[in-house]
Amino acid sequence: MDGEAETGPLAASWHSNKFLNPATDGAVLPILHLNGYKIANPTVLARIPHAELEELMRGYGYEPFTLEGHDPETMHQQMAVVLDTMLDRNRAIQKAAREEGPERVRPAARWPMLISRAKGWTGEDC
């Protein structure tokens, strides 16, 4: 959730991808679910324009993908496609690092991450 993503420890964890060795380490698919709320007020990440949020994530070293909508049937299909694409990107980064060496791949590698603006995918709405 975006409110949690703005807390100190989790906000700092966006930099953890810099410590990954794509030749030997596993990979994580971060998902930023933008519902726009935290305990006290709206979140910063949900307030900034989408293009700026994508640039922020690129600056953190990610390749952002976006999933938006509210119709469960359509969203499930779109989610499957985007997850397959993201997993393919992870595999390509790992394969290149194993073949060319992580020191050559790591600086340019952009790990995939998902920005989700899906409505109705939590609790009783699922």
C-alpha cells in the first residue's frame, strides 16, 4: 500500500535492488498499490502525477509497469500479462548477468516493479 511505502524503513527499502547480484541472487517483484490513503491523510505517492511517479521509480533503478482498472475479469487477465512480462524481464537480467558478469549488467539493469491503481481488489470487494 502506498501509505506504508512512505514510512521510513519501507521508503529506504526501494534502494535494496542496488545490493542484488543478478547472477546469484533471487529477484523480487515489488508492487506499489496506490489506494491513496494512510492513517492520517492522503499519500504523497498517490498525489504526484503518474509520469513523475514513474520517473521516481526509474531513479530508484526500476522499470515501472502500471495496472489500472476495477473490473475483476479484465483485471485478472491484465495482471497475468503484466506479471508474465515482469518475470521475463527478471529472467533476462539474470541470464545476462550470468553470461556477461554482474558488474557489466548491474549498472544498466532496471528491475521490473508494478504500480497498481486497481480498485476493488482488497477485502470483500475481490
